[in-house]
Amino acid sequence: MPISVPGSKRTPVRGSARDPRARGFGLRWRSAERGFTLVELMVVITVIGLASAAAVLAMPDSRGRLMDEAARFAVRTRAAHDGAILQARPVSLWVTPTGYGFDEWRGGRWTPIEDGPLAIERWNSGTAAGFGARERVMFDATGLADRPLTVTLRREGVRADVEIAADGSVHVAG
């Protein structure tokens, strides 16, 4: 018993308009109907890879940004330490919940350093130091700190500690 409509299983006559070989398509025409070429798939994979890389780079990374800010603070503190030694004059660091700055001892009093790499700096938006008031640590002319101090920075539940030791060394701990 036939299961198809009569006439549907006819094979095209060679040379007729229905014969794909007669139109010059041959095997290429048939393979294009079956799926994508390797080049097309590779292009799609490359586009997906580039799009996902851009998405990952655009994602906010609060831990990385906080560690960068802590490292910048530590480097500037170390520069103040080195400046105290080079100038043979005490330099102090003060820290508040909103920012930090450096002072130098001139004429019998503390004078703010207002320009250059040791100018007053505010914490980036969303960052706060874990102090209720202003804290100060002083580096003497030999580079020693008058006391150890740990500055805890917080942002979006992430924490970074900058430790200033009595010998004047500065370390960042995450």
C-alpha cells in the first residue's frame, strides 16, 4: 500500500528545470541546505567570546577597587615615611572616615602638605575608614612611627587593612 501522494516520489529527469545538477549547483547546493560551515561557526564563537569578555570587564569588582585604593594609600604613606628621612624632619599622617592627608613639622607646628603626591585625598565614593574620629601617626626624622596603626577600609561589605608598624613599614592585608 503506498504511503505517499502519487507522483511525489518522481525523480527529476536529467536536464529538466527541477534537477539541481542541471542548474550548476551540484553537491555545494545540497551541503548548504544541511547546516552551517565551519567558518560560520567559528565566527559565531568568536563573537560570543568577545561579548562575554566585554561583559566580564564591565562588571564591578568592589574588592579589586578597594585593594587598589588601599595600595595607593599604603604607597603614599610609605612616601611620607621616606620624605621624613630625606628631609630630616617629622612628617605625620592623619586619617578620618572621609579621607587622609599629610602634615610636616615647620616652625614649631604641623603644616599641611597641600600639593604634590602627598596632598589631601578623599576616599573614593562608598569607601570609609573604620575610625570615629581623626587618627594621627607621626614619622620622625629616622623613619620610625610614634605608634603602630591599622587603618581598616570598608566598601560594600569588603574590607582591607593597611598596617603601619612602629618601624615605619607599611603593609596591605585583605
